[in-house]
Amino acid sequence: MTGTPAREWAVRVLRAAVVPVALVVLVSLSGVVLGRVYADPLLTRLMVGAAVGSVVVSVAARRLASWLVAPLSVAALAGWTLLSLRLAASHAALPGGLGEVAADAARNAIPRLLTAMIPVQPTPDTVLVPVVAAWLAGLTAAEVALRAGRVLAGYLPPALLYAGVLYVVGPNAAPAVGPTVLFAAVAAAGLAAPGRRSDPAAADPAAGLTPAVRAAVRLRLAAASAAGLAVVVALAALLAPVVAGQVDARPVDPRRYVEPPRVESLDENPLIRISGWALNPDQRLLDVRTVAGPAEGGPPRIRLAVLSDYDGVTWRVGATYRNAGRILPAVEPAPGTTTEAVRQEITVGDLTGRLLPAVPTPREVGGARVAYDPASGTLIRPEGLVPGLRYEVSSVRERPDLNLVSTANVPAGDAVARVLRVPDGAPEQLRRLAAQLAEANGAPYARADAVATFLAEHYRVTADAPSGHAYPNLTFFLFGPRNGGGQRGTSEQFAAAFAVLGRLAGLPTRVVVGFEPKADGPVRAADAYAWPEVLFEGVGWVPFDPMPRPDSEPRPVEEDFRPQPEEPPPSEVPAPTEEPSASPPAAASAPDRARGGPGTPVLVGGGVGGLLLLVGAVLAALAVMRRRLTRTRLEQGGPGERIAGAWRELTDGLRLAGRPVGADLAAAEVAERAGATLATARASGGSTAGAPVSVPAESDGGVGELADLVNRAAFAPGSVDAAQAARAVAVSTDYVTALRAARSRWARLRWTVHPGPLRWRR
């Protein structure tokens, strides 16, 4: 007899625990599914803890008033969230206190979660949203299912969380068939569990009625149940084919709607920084300490950026960076490649921008939050570099087998079209030189070596060579008169010339910017240089050295390259593009109107009025967007960025005035043309298109000073201050205002709403 009450109590406890346990499992399954795109199980454990904690708090507080449960659960949520952030930060070895980490995670949790690289590293910003969502789903489900007794309605929060997790995972993991089947089974088990009833008679709704009434009630209940069952079966028959047809469909990836971190304009083409660093060789950019590395061969080369895109004017990074954690995705090296581990501690000095230097190829980064591009193996710090930033990088240094390189072929096809593309307008002299070097060398490695040898034997390295690697710059570097500044340059021209000549000779090439320190310690601007690389099948990217040997005297180019005096090369100056007409197109002839049709004037008036409102709204939106663009350029960022924005405002103004400047012009030439344009506009009192430009240089409206500041910001970024940036903004604003005021009233209105600056490449 004594065992019967204990047994009944145990049975009641088990029955009461079915629904809470089902809710915990349902919420935890979301963590299991989401954890498949994470690098390790930390996120799954944190979400399971949130599921258990939220349901346990609701069960423990079931005897309290309902309005007390939410504050208690939110307080417990805050504690579990802080603990989760601390565990994630420690797991990822992120610097900073808990408050700093939590604030950063709260600001950037959603965008970083949707732009993180797969597999996602469990860092504070990538675990915050899933943990909070799991806790809130468990809290809501427990209150609805346990306190209100609505078990089916209580399943809605876990179901929504599970659906959201499936959407976030998208096509980045295999179909979650097992967890989904388990989700349905656990939900069914929770519904099948008998509920608590205080009145045994409540089990039969017809109890206590007369036999006739009881029979009628039971018949009505049976009919309602049959009707409900028929509806469910009909819906299943209708929806089953549709659902089954979506099983093999590829789910949508929500990441495509979120823009990943991008590099700044300074980092998009870091090749232009070589000349500025060459003029300031003692500038301290980094401090490097090798913790573990190669025993011989000296300090390893440090890579800053990989430039694969060339449009005839500029080499660009063109990479897609995804937020990454401490561990980066590993790529298997090519067969026969020798690898060695390198571990360095790097401290940032005067280096600016977002690109993060590292020995190729990085595998683990500690001390800094990074974004990674697997295609190029390069890193950025989305928040930008700051002096004193210290981080640690573990890399795998690859050394290709040169015996394989000499006989290897080069790939072709769409997969490498990006690094084989030669933009239109390549000068004929470049094509002839590439053809001459390729004719005598059939194998790809022999062609690449011939290009490197030709550059090393015929050209001179100088630190004061002007920056530039557009087609005209490379033509002058390769074929310009030796006594007139030609045939000399920095590593910028050597690497860019090799890459262009290599592509003309059928070689997939790219340009790399980095540093070659002489020893551990300071890495100065003199250690910065650029080098080309060629892609070989079965080997990978192989660097080449086209730089001349120290103390070697270059041979005249004319001794080995004598172009035939055929037709002169086409002009490299692009033809001016016509400015789109400001007048609206002629209206199409209206169809014949039905005679005597009532309501036609009203329809026409309404249509014209609606069209005018639409046009006015579009023009107002364009004006607001233009003003916001100008404010962003002139007011946001550091001094260098504001100076660059002022320069873009000036060049956009020239383009709006019908005097666009080519990308190959130096800043001083642009300033001279800008002064001439302003003087002509004031003299003519109208449009400047087609007017002569012959005015003194001193009437440039102060643009010459702006050009000097632009050159200083580009070649020596750390040498400009806020006062100089303010001066650049003032000069640009005054110039654009004066140029706009010199035009007609209609032209000034069109200037304000012209959409060109919003889409022109900057």
C-alpha cells in the first residue's frame, strides 16, 4: 500500500514532464540544424543551454503570477547571454573586455552572421542572435503550452525558430531530414501525452446528461471529428504534391541579399602606394616578430593584397571578403609543393587602410576580427587598421617544385578568364613586344622567364619615378626615351608591365603587393614592393622577379626590340562621350479618342497630374541622394578620405559641365583643365561644351592647391591633417559652386538632379 502513492506520484511527474521535455528538444533541434554550418559544436551547446534554461525558469515559476515570469526569464537570459559571449570570445581569442565585446556583438550580430564565411566560426557576434532567439522561443512556448494549457499553440515559437534556421542555413548544408523527422515525432509525443484534469467527469463532455441528449451530443462530436479529418486529408492530398516537388529544389541563400565587407578605394588599388612609400623609405609601417618559422632562407615575404582585375587603367583587388573567425578555411596545396608553418606576431605602425598583412597563406588569426577571401588568400580588418593593433597569424608557406614548373602548362577557359583578360585598347607596341618574346619561347614557363629577363636587363629602378600603370604609363615606361624619363620605374611598373605582357602572351597573371623584410623587427616603406605571379596547372601561382640585379647597367631597349614602322598605333585618348540630352523625348501620338466619351478630360487630367507628381518625386529623391553623397564624401572619414572625396566632387563637377577628365591625367593636369573650364564658363556665361580652353594657370580657383593635397594624401597618407582636409573641402565646394553658377538656370536645375555621380565609378 505504501508503494502505491509513490508510484502514482512518479506517474504524475512523468506525465507533467512530457511537454516541457518536448519543448526543450524542439528548441534544441534548431541549434543542431544551425550548428551544421558552424566550425565546431559550441553554438549547438549554447542553444541547448538556452532551451533548457528558458523552459526550466518557466516550470520553476509556474506558481507565481504570470507577470513575474517574463522579468525573471529575461534576467536569466541576460546572464546566459553574457556567459555565452564570454565563452565565444575566449574560444575565438578576441581581445577586449566583456562590455566591449558585448557592445560590438549587439551592433553587428545580424550582418556578420549573414556575411560570415562557411563554416562560421562561433564568435560573440555569430552566436548572439541564435542564443537569444532560442531562449525567447523556449520562454514563449513554455508559457503558452504549460501555463495556458495550449500545447499545440505552444509549438508555434519552436516551429518558427526551426523554419528560420532552415532558411538561414539554405543551400550551405545537406537537407536536414533526420532532425525534421525527429521534430515531428517529438511534437506528436507531446500532443499525445495526457493532460492534467481536476475533474474526472471532464473526460466525457456528455457525462451527466440524459441518454437521448448524450447520444445526440456524441453523434455531433463524431460528425465534427469526421469533418475535421476529411478537411485534413483533403489538404494533405492537395499540398503533398506541391511540397514533394520542392524537396529537390535548391533553397534560397539569404546571404545573397546582404553585402559583405568591402575594401576602401585606397585598398582597392594599393599598387599606387608603392611610389609614395618609395619616397619615404624610413616610414615604419609594421613591426614583425617570427614566433615559429623556417629555419633557413631568411624572413618570409609578407603579402598585403592580390590584384587580379585590370581595365587598362588600374589594377584592382576585386575580392569578395566574408567575415571569418580565428580558424580560416584550409586549401590543399598542389601535389609536390613543399609547405612549412610560419607563425608571426605583427604590430601595425603607420600602415593605413583595411588590408591586413600576412605571410601567404594564412590559416589562423588571433587578436583581430578579420574577413577573408579564399580565392586570393588575403585578409582585411573591416574596422580598419589603427596604430598599435597587434595580431598573430599562423600561415602555411608553400614552395612549388621548380622542376614541375618548367614543364607545366597554363590553364585556360572560363575558370581563369579573369586573369587572362586583356582590356581593349592595348597599344600596338605592347602587343609586338609580347609577340616577339613569345615567338622564341614555346613553353609557358619559358615565356614567363623571357618576359622577366627582358624587363630585368633593359630597365632601371628609381625611387622617384611617378606612379601610374595605365596603358599610356606602361608604354612610356617600356618605350619612352631614356634621357626623357622613360625606361625607369618602381616595382609598380615592373610588376604591371610583366602582368600585361604575360597576358598578351597567353599567360594567366596577377600582381601582388607586399613586403620583404630583411629581418625581424620594423618593416619600413623601403621593404614594400610589387611582384607578378603566373598560374600553372598542377603547381599553382608561381612568383617571378622582373627587377634588375643590383649594380647592373641596363641595355638599351632598341638593341633587342625594333618595331616595324607600320601604321601608327591608335590614339590612346578616349573619344569624348556625348552628354545625354536634357530634353525629354517626344511624346508618342495619342490614339484616336472615342467621340463623345464621358470622363476623358478627367482621365487625362488625372494622368498628367499623376505623371507630374511621379516626376517630381523622382527628382526630389535624386536631389536628396546627391546631397547625401556630397555630405558623405566631404564630412565622413579621415583627412585622406575627405580630401579624396573633395577631389571626386570636383571631377564629377567637370563631368557635369561637359568637360570630363580621363583617368590617365595627373592631378596637376586636371587642375589646369579645371581652371580653364571655370574661366571659359565665366567668360561665356553658359555651357562650356565646345568652348576653347586657354587661360592662365593662376586662375584655377585654388584647384592647384587641391591637386597638391590629393597627391600628398595618395602617396603619403599619414602626412595630411584635418586642417588640410577642411581646406580641400572648401576649395572643392567653392569651385563646384562657381562652375554651377556660371551655367544657365535650366542647366543648374539639371545639375542638381543629374543621377550621374550616383553611378559613375569612383
